[in-house]
Amino acid sequence: MAGESVLTIVGNLTADPELRTTGGGATVASFTIASTPRNWNRQTNQFEDGQALFMRCSAWGDMAGHCVQSLKKGMRVIATGRLKQHSYQTQDGSQRTVIDMTIDEIGPSLRYATAQVTRVQSGRGYSGGSTYGDPAKPANGQGWQNSSPAQNPGMPEDDPWAQTAPASPGATFGVSNDFPSNDSDPEF
């Protein structure tokens, strides 16, 4: 990825992602993210919208299907990816150049909303298939750090989140001792 322009954009989807298949059999989801800056105007004492940036985006492979299933028009998202420039000739013979973003990572913004994440798996890793269960009801009351595939059917054997914390000092992040206890909160 040396020499590529990497960008992170926060904005709203202008339409539902559209899924299509290329001639070579690859799946791609196409959508546009509108990012509008808001600035405080001291003279009028109110926020004002700046000029919107409309970034055309494409997500490939398994992520394309995930985008179509998870993202809808109007959702606020955070996306990071690589800018690509494409040139083409129109039917009238004029030359056009467009810039779009190939998505590496995308997800909902939690600034004004909440989200429920469900991991899925297939033969190529975590994509398409069974869920891990209900994270609101952990198997042992401590979250996923001590869960196992036997306790949670559908969890893959090599799941990194299913590992128990290592016994060596200084390498115990994620065990319940690392987080303060709050007796009034049933999660703890």
C-alpha cells in the first residue's frame, strides 16, 4: 500500500448500498457517503452547514454483502479506505476522470446511535453463516473472554476472543481484574 492515499470519512449514506457482480465473478457494493462539515457561526449564534463532500465508495468480496445487509440510506458511518482515480471516455468522446474510495473498513457511527454486532463465519474466516450467540447474555456472566465453543455453539475453535487471559504478569488485559467493579451495575 505504499504511495496510496488513505482516507477516513464520517458521513451519511445517500442511498442503500447496491450489490452487483462483475464479469469476473467478484461481488461489489457501491454507495455514496455524504460528509457535511458543521461550523459554529459566532455572529448568528448557530451552527451552519458547510459544502458537502460526496464520496463514491465501493466494498468488495464478503464486505460487499455485509454492507448490503447492514447499511441503509441515512445511516451515519465511519469508513476508511484508499482513494482511486479512474479515467474513461464518454459516448460523446470527452475524457472524464473520477475519484472514488475502495473501502478497507466501515461501520456505523455510535455518536448518535447504538449498534448490535453479530460475527459471522464462512470457509474464508469470519463472514457469512452462524452467529456467536447473544452478547447481551454471556455464557458465564463475564463476557466473551472466558467463553468456549462448547459454551457457545457456532463459535469457531480458533476464535481469538475465546482465549482465556495469559497467566504471565503484564499480559492480562481483558480479565475482569482490569476493569473497576461497580456493584450497582448488573454487568459487573
